Amino acid sequence: MKKVLVIVLVFLLALAVSLPGSVNAEMEMAEEQIPNTMNVIIVALTFDIPGYIFAEAFLSFIGIGIASPMTSLGALASAGQMKFLFYPYQLLFPSLFIALIMLAFTLMGDGLRDALDPRLRQ
């Protein structure tokens, strides 16, 4: 999330420091920069999602995440850890789903980066 804020601040600073001129010159500059920065923001957010998923699962695993009536993969893994000796699948499946979801978002971010990066469009 910090990367996105830095990118947005750099974009706003570039607009503020632009040479004083007509409104059309500033609009042309914005029309050139917005499409290029949106690609970077989308890819950065996609790469941050697995970290958010892991943080939520970890907080639920240690007991300070989502409350009891609702469930989370971390809460399911925590409950499965207590019964691991007799029912190992109760820990295996939630942890496997956490890993698969994180892998899916990472691969989606990598694919978006490859598709949207102007340096790779040759």
C-alpha cells in the first residue's frame, strides 16, 4: 500500500511542479501520465493482496482475527491444529487453500505486470 501512495504522491508532485502554462498543457500532461501510472498501481495492488491474505489468516490463527460466528481459513487452521494427531486433514486443507489463494494472486499479478508493462511490449 505504501508503494501505491508513493506513486500517487509522485504523480501529484509532477502535476504541481509542471511549468506554468495554459490549462491545455496541464491536461495533456495528465492525459499522458494517468494511463501509465494506473498500470503500475494495479500491478502493485495485485502483488500486495497475498500479503493481506496471509496477515488476515495469521491473525485469525493466533486468535485476534475474525470473531467466532464467522470463520476464516486461519481460524479453521487453528481449530485443525488442536486435532492434528487424529484429524490431520482439518489442518491440511485450510493451509493448502491459503497457499493456493496466495499463489493465484501472485501469478495474476505477474501476468498483469507482463501484460501492462510498456517496457515488455516489444
